Amino acid sequence: PKGTMAFSGKYEFEGDENYDAFVQKIGLPSDKVEMGRNCKIVTEVVQNGNDFTWTQHFPGGRTTTNTFTVGAEADMETMGGKKFKATVKLEDGKLVADFPNYRHTAEISGGKLVEISTSSGVVYKRTSKKIA
């Protein structure tokens, strides 16, 4: 992979688009839907070359951590807590992963972490601002 992707940092949820349509599309249980709505998730990314540790801290102390290497299959966990295997790729400076029922991309744009999940034409966009 060429170029340096500066993903490392701590990012706090700032806003999202299309949340309801997206979680309905992927069949997220309603308790999880409410929990994730306007949730001040803090995403912490530690990047070491192509190796990433991607942790989401939820209010109330719950965390989800995915560790992966670009181009290699890794064990991952979805928003809803399902375990699966995925290979994260790097395309045009974006990290791209195919989750069981959606495609997820992440990029740093204008100093913000921009994550886009797409499922059957429904596009969910989440923006987080850098806090550390």
C-alpha cells in the first residue's frame, strides 16, 4: 500500500445520517438500535503500518475491539455483536471491509474519521471528530 494513512487517534461521535433506515435494513434488534442512536461512541485507532487495533468505547463502559492486518483475514465483530471473518482492504486511502450484511469503509477526511456502511443501497454515514 502506498502513502501513509494516518488513522491513529481517538475520535468522538459527532453526527450520522440514515441511522434508522440502515439498522432496519441489517436487522439490528430494537434494544441495540436505541443504544446506538446518537451514541457518543469514542473510536480509538492504533495503527502500526498495516496492523490495526480498532476499539469502540460505548457509554456505560462496553467496548468492542477489532484487530486486523490490511490484506489478511481476521476475526471481527459487528455492531450487533456477531462474530465473523473479514479481510480488510485498502482502496484509495480508505479501509474497506465486507461485513456479513453490509460493506464498511473508513477514511480520514478533513481531520475527521468518516465511516460509511452500505447495505442494499442504504448508506449510513458516521462522522467522528478527533479528540486525541
